[in-house]
Amino acid sequence: MRIGIGIPNTVPGVSGPLILDWARRAEERGFAFVSTIGRVGYPSYDSLTALAAVAGATSRLGLTTNAVLGPTYPDAVLAKITATVAQLSAGRLTLGLGVGARESDYLPAERDFADRGAAFDRQLEFLHRAWGGEPVAAGDFADERRAVAPPGEAVPVLIGGHGKRAVRRTARWGAGWTGAGGGPRRAEPTIKEIRQAWQEAGREGEPRLLGLAYFSTDDRRAEDSDRYLRSYYAYAGDHANTIAEGAVRTPSAIRGILRDFEAIGMTELTFTPTLADLSEVDRLADLVL
């Protein structure tokens, strides 16, 4: 299993320099990748911009968004940004994409929340065409129809979500699937559906399967960790309690959730921080690497 660590791009109190120091330390300690989470309607660091900076601060570390809300971006803009980050990082970017469940992320982006599923299907096709160098953007200017992204390889996409649409999108467009939050029990049924749909679609190899575990290692700050998660997921009502209570905050729980994700067939796991403290990188590395 490939093990990554999130950068604290949504955690209150984090600074830009800390994010870069965090990524450098993660690379030094041997994590396979760093990841981001993100929302539009929240005072956090943008995932793709942060990972572009991380790309310049590191040389080997994988870069994963987990996940960007694809339909909050215009298709051509997302194609250009992701192709740029992928090429600046020499192909280290993996693009976790989903639609999200919060209308508050679509309103400030001036995008249609109700149509997000259909928009996401259109966007996935557009991205793959754009990354392939096809002329995809012209609008009313037919004589200016041209590519929107520099030519290069397609960016690996991990599809987020637990519904039938997410399974279908993974089999059609994905390099794999990301379970985002919810833990091993929530992920296991979808993993089985993903593997079956992958085979039925005639896809070669095996899908990448990414799990997420919220963590903290400083038992003196468990309340801070809990408070952050309840705030970040306040929109979810009682489900915010489930997420906060599902965070792993002891050595045994951290090692245990790693074993649990391995047992259901996850191929990758990212430990996503709930404290903006650089020592969290070292303490986690000592426990899981």
C-alpha cells in the first residue's frame, strides 16, 4: 500500500511557508505522496495552487487532490490548470475529482449546483480531450478553435463518490477511485462494485483505490483536532459528529486503520491532518512508515 500524508491546507492557523516545509519533510521521511482536501466556501488554501508550489519545493513526492470539486471550475480553465501543474511537476499530479454535496461551494463559484452531476460527466470528457491536445474551445469564434492546454500525457483521475454514477465514471474515465471520508466500512461495498465495473468495461490492470483517514498524534490537542473537524463539516449536521469521532488519534488507532484499509483492498491511503503542527509529519512517519 502506498501511504501519503495530507498537507494542512484547510486547517486554521496554517501558513504558506508551513505548507511547503510540511511537504519537504514528508518527502524526506518517505511518504509516497501528499494530498489536499478543499472547498470553495471555506477560508482554505486552494488545492491546485498549493500543489503547484509544493511541486517546486520537492522533487519526487506525488501530488494528489482529494478531491477538487470539478464542476465549480469552467472546463477549459480546469484543463489548463491541471495540465500546467502536471507538467511543472514532471507528471507527479493525480487529480481526485468529485461533485461534492454543499451548495455553499457552488454559489461563490457562480456555478449550477443542481446540474453538477451532468456537468461533471461533460467535464470528464472535455478534460481527456483537452489533455490529448484536441482543439476543444472556440465559443462563437470558429476560426480560433484550438487546444487549451499544452500537449502532454493525460492526468490520472481518481473519481470520488459512493453512488452508481461514481462507479460508472470510474470505469469510464478514472485511473481509480477515492473514498474520501467515511472509513473502511463505508468504502468496502463501493470497492467491490468498482472492481466489477472495471472488469466489465474491459479495463486493463487494477484500479487505484485511495482511502482517507483524518488523524492527529498529539494527545494534548485532541480537542483542537475535534473542534476543527466539527467546524469544517458543520454543514453535514449529525454526520459531522461521525467524521470527528472517526478520526484516529492514538498510535493503536492509527496503525489499526491502516490494517483495516489494507484488509479491504485499498491500494493507497492518505492520512489527512487535523492540526497544523509540523511535528505531526515525523510522528506519523514513525508510526506508519
